[in-house]
Amino acid sequence: MQPISNQQYPNNNQFIPPTTPSQLVPQQNQNVPLLAHLGANTVDTENYFQQYQNLLAGFKGNIDCRLIPSRKGDTFTLTKAGAEKICRFFGLNYNLIPLAQTKLDFNQNVFYYAYECQLSYANVIVGNGFGNCNNQESKYVKAYSPDILNTIDKMAQKRALVSAVLFTTGGSRFFGQKVADLNS
């Protein structure tokens, strides 16, 4: 299967033809931080997270991020739109690669999609994340419908992208945390 690519030119945000996985260079040293790939000689984490926080200050609620209410404490979650905005901020491109675990069994009514999302900067892979979705999840449990296949396929892709962005950019510091913890 070919990877699904959502790369954009940094200067005009127009979609470009996909980069094949063979054109991407795997990161040689897994301990090299994203900022080093972006041209920073030293990593000033205080400044890095301040810039990250400035970016997040411009996020639109219920579009770029959502507040999930809970009795245990409200949490912020990153949406696909927010993940794409973070990718543009860092100049990252992403490729969604369907995984072999994807299963479409029409006889048993079991549909499972799994993706890896690879983030790259200047054709160097700087991070990845995984996402999956299936029709047995509580919000999708219903009789077979062609609409469900597309919905769970797209949800798996979104989950892979959000996972890759959070892991690669250090976004877990802001998302998936209790609101009370962020304010302290």
C-alpha cells in the first residue's frame, strides 16, 4: 500500500506530491532533539516551551483543541486541526502509512484500521506515532454501514497524526494533562 501524504510547501501551504518512504532518511541518532534538526545548536528548553505556549495561545477552542470534562478533572486534547497547525509551525511534513494489522472482514463484520504517522523535516524522519480504530469501539458499534468504514479509517489516521505530533514536539506537556495541573 502507498502511504497517504499530506505535505505542504512551507511558503504557500499548497499540497505537493507525496514523498515515498524510500526518499526519507531514517534518523541515525534517536537522541537528537527536534530542535537540532531545525538548526538550533543548543536546546534551550525554557525558550522552546515558551514559543510552543505562544503558538498554543493562538489556538481556537473546539477547533485546534478541546476541553474534555471529567469528574477527575478537565483535560485538554489536541485535534487534527491543531496537530496540523503545530506541524506547519515546526515545518514538519507527515506521511500516513497503513499497517499490516489493518483488517477488513466483511463476513465477521470486523473492521480495524491501523496507521503509522512519520513526521519529517527536510526529508529526515524526526518522529512517529501510531493510531488505530475499529468498529467495536462503543461509539461505532452498530450494524455494518459503508459510512462506518470511512469514519473509522479517518479516525485511525487522525489518532496516528496526533500521537506523532505530541511525541515529537513534546506536546504532552500541554495536552492530555489536567487543567488544574497546567495552571499550577
